[in-house]
Amino acid sequence: MRTGGPTLPTPHPLADRLPAVYLEDDFTQRFLAALDEVLAPVFTALDGFAGYLDPKVAPEDFLDWLGHWVALDVGEGWSVLQRRALVANAVQLHRWRGTRRGLIAHVRLLTGGQVEVVDSGGCTSSDRPGVPLPDTGPARVVVRVRVADPGAVDRVRLSAAIAAAVPAHVVVELEVGGL
């Protein structure tokens, strides 16, 4: 339940539900008015509960909690619009997590720019046992982001978000440039 807002009148006063014998009793009317004041925020929260579950209109301080519901660590410092977009697209991000497509979608939501992802990819195998596999070097991914204002991109935070979205052994390189 949210608190700290203005007191709202209840849409269902308790006194209206009493038998007629109690309608003229001053003590009963004042007592029920106090209960109405306590219950009004509960009714307001319950009436607007669907809004809490919609990331487009959910209260700002509820977004992180909503993100945890969909197993998405939004991270601190992103704008409200970015956090809303991440939570709203959490299912798609999870569906494509660990893929080039998923990484492009994630970075695009965070930056709003054009994103290109190049990864070392590949796998090696041999049909002969005991033969050492060729060393292709460490796995790495290069993420190129083109935005209107490259200075506005927080590279440290974006690099951390990318590193969290790729496997732990993959080296991440981030390039941010203008359009």
C-alpha cells in the first residue's frame, strides 16, 4: 500500500451500510468516518492494482520490484523511461538472452541508438581423439553503438549491463560513436 499521499475519500463509506437506527448516532458516525479514512488508501490501491502491474504506468519506485518479478535486474542509474522499457520487454529479453539478437535488443533499449554486435563465435571439434584443438583465443564480443550524443552514454554502466547479458567467460568491448 502506498502512503504519504493526500487523503482520498472512500468510494464506499461504511456509514452508508448501517441500519437506519445508527444513522443518527454521532459516535458511530465519527467512528466509522475514522475507519473510512484508514481504509480509503487500501481501496485506492486495490482499485488501481492493475496500474501497478503495467510498467508503462507503474509508480517509479515500484519499477525495480516489478523488475524482480520478471527476473530482470534493471540496475541503478538508468532513467525512468529506460527502466520502464526494460521491464516491459523483459519477456523478449529473456527469450533471446545470450544471443546476438537479444544483446542488440537489450543495448538498443538502454541507449536508443543503432547497435551492431560482432562476436568471435564458433566452435571447434576433431574427429581424432587426443588431438589438441586449435586455439582461437578468448571468446569476445564487440558492441558498437551509434547515438546522436555519444557523450550522454554512460559507458561504465552500459559495459556492466552488456557483461551481465553475455556468458561470464566472454570479453566485452564497447565502442560508442555518433550517428
